[in-house]
Amino acid sequence: MMTSMKRRSGQVTTASLKPSYRKLGLPLILAFAALLLTACGWQGTGIVTDKTHTDGYWYTTMMCSAYDAKGNCTLMLPQQNYVPDYWYVDVTDSSGAKHSVSVEQGYWNGVKTGDSFDNRDKK
């Protein structure tokens, strides 16, 4: 437990934070680290078992474009968003685990079910 620290004008110390916020620090860091590790995707070797293509699409969201003096939204405007096409291959590795791997369109066009797959880093 931390002992209380003196505040200097305008400074906020960890002792001045509510305990609930301090407790969130480690879980948030661990969650962020897990997200970074999973965002890298699977790397390994295996056999291509399936190919999937997802078409790109547009969707609309409403976004606040003006606020009043109290911070309330006074003008909502539509914003168009585009999600691009995605190409995936399903790969079964030597242990029998299945992985869905995002690939470039050119690779997706040329690969066939049953082809060997290797996306390990080549250094």
C-alpha cells in the first residue's frame, strides 16, 4: 500500500487516484499485451484446407459535428466508412490445429486447396 504523498499545485500523484483506478492498471496492460500478440496472427506451416473471400462494403455512422457550450452535441452528420475486401486461407498445421490466415489477393488467387502453406518470417 502506498503512503500518501504531498500534492504540488496542479500535479496529480498516484496516491491521489482512487484505489479502483490503480487496480485497473495491471489488467489493462495485460489485456493490451494480449491484443498485440493476437493481432500479429498465426505464423507457421501447414496445408491449405479452404479459401474464403469477403467482399468489401460501405456503412454509415452518425458523427457529432458541433457542440454547444455545455459539451452537448448539436449537429449530427453521416459519415461513410469502407471496409475493404479480405482474402483468407484456412490452414491445418501438423498438430491438426486449424488457422484462418489473412493473405493478399494475388496469393489467394494462385493457391489451391491441398497446397502447402508457410508464412514464417524469412530472415
